[in-house]
Amino acid sequence: HRGGINHIEYAPTGSVFITASQDGSIKVWDAISGKVVRTIEGAHSGKGVTTATISKNGKYILSGGFDSMSKLWDLGSGKMIHGFQGAKQSTVFSYNEDFVFSSDESNNTIVCWDSRTATLLKRYTGHQALIRSISASPTENALVSCGDDNRLRYWCTPSAVSA
């Protein structure tokens, strides 16, 4: 990277890890050799990338950036599959990866999209200030979030598709 690294995370398999940089790039690294195996330059219109994660099956990257977008990428080709408008600080898959959840800094909500179609499904309201982080339960339809309102919130999300 040519700029500060905002995020680092192991893939679920542990064989690779991913970094998101202020220089606008995403890099996937081999965890044993330490060599870069995939680089996506200008991932968020040249703006900083705030977060990146690799799907459980190792085929996809989900990223968020200072262009107020979350993006789903094909890890093998480095091509963008979907863009999800209105997210920056935190972006996560649901436990089964059917949904993408992101914080929308414009109105302090959590936004839920269908991960396969990029259809906006629901907005979760409750935070009174910027949402800094979201974490999805690894076993059920639930999220926790925290932000500048000094609050932690728990969200039960099974009705995401019915909104």
C-alpha cells in the first residue's frame, strides 16, 4: 500500500487475509508466504477504503469506502459485481451471506440489501449519531452496532426481507 491501512482481516479459511487502505486499494495476501495474490486499485473511486472482508466460501470481497459505497467484488477476477449506495463506516455480510448490512452516515441508519441482487430491503433506525461499527452474529439473524451516540445496539434481523 502507498497509504495508511484502515482495516485488516483474516478470511474465514485462514489461508489469506485482506487489507483496506487509505490509498484506495484492497489487497489480498497469502497468509503463509506474505505475498499479495490480488490487488484492486481505485476500488472506491480512488478514495480511501475503510473496510474489506472475504466471504465464507472465499469467492467474494465486500468492501466499504469514503465514496459512500459498499461494493461486492469477485475475488478471482477483481471485478465489481454490485454497488450498494450510502454506506461508509462499516459493511458486513449476514451470517449466511444472504444480506449485506452497512452503516449509512447520511442519516445514522443501518441499511440492509439483498447480497445477490443489491436490492435495498430495509433501514434500521435508532442511533442518534454516526455508526462506527457493525458486527453480524456468526450463527443467527442478528447484529450489534455502536457509534458516536455512546450506545451499543442489538438488532434482531429475521424480518429483513419482509420490509
